[in-house]
Amino acid sequence: MNALQPWHIIVLVLVVVLLFGAKRLPDAARSIGKSMKIFKAETKDLTGEQKAEAEAESADTRHIAAPAQTSHDQQVADLQRQLDELKKQQAAQSDQPQKNAS
């Protein structure tokens, strides 16, 4: 009884034609079609990314935690060594102007 009747659709189409005009309707339909195509592509990419993330997480859990920790510790040690070298260079550069001034 409350279903959409064919005359409801006809009235709706007439209202849309009166509001937007017959000249703008093809452009509007084309724009809606492009938007739907982009939306579908993005949702497919999103679901693909979620699947890739799930696969990556399952692959990460398969690895032993100790090698990952070792590589992390190695990176920290390398960064600390670089920081120490930069501090030495900065100290050497700050000492040179004082020697030249004397």
C-alpha cells in the first residue's frame, strides 16, 4: 500500500526536470556516473588495503620477535653512534673559532 507507485516516479522526474532544466540533466547524470565510478574504485581499493594489512599482520606474527628486536636495537645503536659523532663535530667546530680568536 505504501509502495512506490509508477506515478510517484513520473511526478519525481517532472519535478527534477522543472528544477534543473532539460539542458543540465545530461551533465548532472554524467557527473553522478563519474562519482559512482570513483566511489566504487575507492571502496575496492579500501577493501584491498584491508586484506593486504591483514595478510601483513599475519605474516608479522609468524616471525620470531627476537630478530625484530635485534634489528630495532641495531638501529638505535647506529642512531646513537651518529648522534655522538655529530656532537663531537659540533664541539670541534665551536672550539676552532676560540683558537683562532686567541
